Amino acid sequence: MIPYRDSWLVRLAILAFFALAIGYAYFEARGMLFGPSIAVPSEVLTTGEQYTVIRGKAERIAELRLNGMVIPVTEEGEFEEPYLLARGVNRLVLDAVDKYGQNKRRVVTIVYAPSGATPVSPRATPSREADDASSTPEALAPGT
């Protein structure tokens, strides 16, 4: 009988097999390990246009929502959703969920200040104390 001996070639083949198996397992487990991701160009934006388009890219997702409404995503993970802004601060919440149930939330704040609009300063608004002082019994009493 011929004695059994491992050669360096057999050891190299076994090592390569296990390295490939570990690499493939890592590739398949990326979704569970890292969860979904959302990339948007800017999280705080000031604009003078009322109509805007929210663009970005989402990876490893099963569903993407903008303020609770499902939005379509291309196969490459890119999304583009039109949005009509209200005057002032608009808070847009992007929620991504992957097939394992992991969530990722990204909040985009857009300040809509129409061009030509006069900004309201805090001093221009009447204070609550001034309203209360004019309605006191002394202020309402005739002849005082």
C-alpha cells in the first residue's frame, strides 16, 4: 500500500476552498450585517422654489417610504420623487426597510423661503403679555 501524504498543492487547494467559502458567506450576509442604506445629497437645504425633487440612492432595501408613502426605486437603487413644499420648514422622512426587517431612517429638512416674501421676525409678532395687559380690569375700566 502507498503511504498517504498531503502535498503542498492539496493544502493550498483546501485553503483556497475555505477562503472562497468564507468570502461567499460574507457576500451573502452583507444585507444582514449592514442593513439598508440611504444616500441623499444634502440633509438641510434652503430654497426659493416651491416645487422640488428629492433624489438619492438606497441600497439593500425591500421598500422605501417618503413621509409614509411608498416611493419607487430603480434596480440600481436610485429614487426620484417630486415634492411640493409648504412655506417655512419642511421635514421629509425617508424610511428604508430591508428583507430582514432592519430599518434605516434619514431626515431631510428643507426650508422654503419664497423670493420676495418678507420674513417675519419674532419682534414683529405681538407678545402674549401685551394682549393680557390690555384686557385687565384696570385697562377696561372707563374714566381711568
